Amino acid sequence: MLRLRILLLSLLVLPSFSAGSGQAFSSAAKQIDALRSDWCRYLHAKQLEPEMALYAADAVFLQPTGERVTGLAAIRSLFVQVMGAVTSEPTLTSVDLDVSGDLAYDSGTYSETLTSVATGAKTSAKGSYLMVLKRGGDGQWRIQQQMWSQSP
């Protein structure tokens, strides 16, 4: 009889934990979706400060060339260079997003049209991306590591 009571109690309690976890995941996923959209919007509008606010202070940006850009100051310098040279119209499509506590990853594909500031010439790029995100003490998700690969 005691085993039956324990079994019944566990069946009543476990769904409440699952529902809470699902709600937490859903909330985090919505915040990360918004961050991804903001990242694209800020890059296209060349809004440097809001773009930089999406990164952790010790973030790492791994370029398609394999170059490792470490720290917010170095990433800022990269974005100043990029925003000065081209206008980007990126589209990021998430394929897989998962959250575990204060860490998350978002992996997907991107396509991008780049317009040269100097000449107006347009080029296209596409490939895959991976963002590792960390929730800070303020509850905000920030990019901890970001990686790009370019399809031929």
C-alpha cells in the first residue's frame, strides 16, 4: 500500500516539475529568439552600441576564416570595420536551440547580402552559425561564443 501511495504521489508531482521546466525553456527560447532578431537588425542598421550590448564582456567571435576575435574591445573593433565597409542584410534561421540552466546554444543557417559602402556592389553569403549564450546575473542572455562557417 505504501508503494502505491508513493507511486501515485510521484505521478502527481512530476508533471508540475515538467511544466515548470517547459515554461522556463519557453521563456528562455523567446528571449534568445529576440536576441537573434535584434542581432540582425542592429547589424543591418549599423547600431554599434546595441549590437555590442548583446555580447558578454569576455565573448569570443570565431570568423569563417578561422580567426579568433577575443573580448568585447576586439569584437567592437571588428564590427566597426565591417559596418564601415559594408551594409549587411543578414537572415538567421535557427535549426536547434537548447537551454540548460544559465547556458544555451542556438545553431542554424544564415544567408546574407552584403553591399559595399565604397562601390555599391552586392555579394551574397550563406552558411551555418553557432551561438553559445550565457544568462547574466541581470537575467539577460548574452552571446558568449559565436561561430560562423561559410558554404562554398
